[in-house]
Amino acid sequence: MPDLRFCPCCGADQLIRQVPPGDTHIRLTCSACGHIQYQNPKIIAGCIIEQDGKYLLCQRANPPRPGTWTLPAGFMENGETTEQAALRETWEESGVRGEILSPYSIFSVPRISEVYIIFRAQALEITGEYGEETLDCRFFAPEDIPWEQIYYPAIRQILERYIEECRSGSYGLYMGNDDTGRVHFIR
């Protein structure tokens, strides 16, 4: 996020970078009113939806990497729960109305200041219509998934693990983090 030029609280042009008293990080601080401008990670929420042994994927229309495939997911909005964000993003990107079954995976990518929260969900309604962020949306059998065109390695790992667990009927809850895009899962 680029630095602000004016304080969002008082409008003064007296913003400086410093470690505020009692804090541990350098923050953008207004020397006129004392306002501290925090910059926090973005939360991305999404769903894995399986139906009849097939898995819902969306083909990205927007950069980065349009044409690649991913789970329906996106940035959480203010005033939403993570569950509401995951269901909204799934609806917007795929035209599928879902219902959350359980949390499935939480992983952090500190290099880009993002936290991904992926839920297991079931489809309640499939409209066949999807939003402008999506070029295509389909349910894929595991052998038909375009594995080499999955947008992000961590999403591929999550999907591979989930497919294995669907076959066994036993699901875990996973946490992980890595800046390389590969997630080291802890069960």
C-alpha cells in the first residue's frame, strides 16, 4: 500500500514513519494528532465444493494470470464473516450458492501479506451463470482437472489433499504458511 500524504483522521500533512510507544513495528503516524495508520494482511476466503466426485473450479478472467484455474475465492469485505465472504465470492465467481460444512484450511503468505481461509461447502443451487471475474466455471473429475494451469501452488496442494480425503471420507483441518507458494500443512 502506498504511503498516505495526509492523515485520514485530521487531514494534516505531518505523517512520519516511527515505532509508536508500546508498539513493535514501524507505523505511519500523524505527528499532529497521533493517529496511527495500521496496515494489516488481506483475508481471502473461498470454498471447495465437491459434487458427484467432481470439484468446482473457476477460470480467472482478471490479472494476475488470466486463463488459469482456481477455487472460487476472493477478498473479504468489511462487515462480513469469513463464511459470508467465502459464500459471496463463490456465488459471484461461479453462480453456485453454497452452504458451509466446515473450515478446511488456513494458510498465510507473509511475503504478500495475505491469509487464505478455505471452507468445505456443498452446492445448494447451480445457475450456470458466473461473474465477470470468471472466464469459465466447471466441476471437474480429478483426472480432468487442469493441474498444470492451477493459479497458485498452495491451492493445488489443498485440492490434491482434499480429493484424497474425499476418497477416504475423513477430513482434517490444516494450517500452513510459506512464502514460496507451497504450503507446509499441520494437521
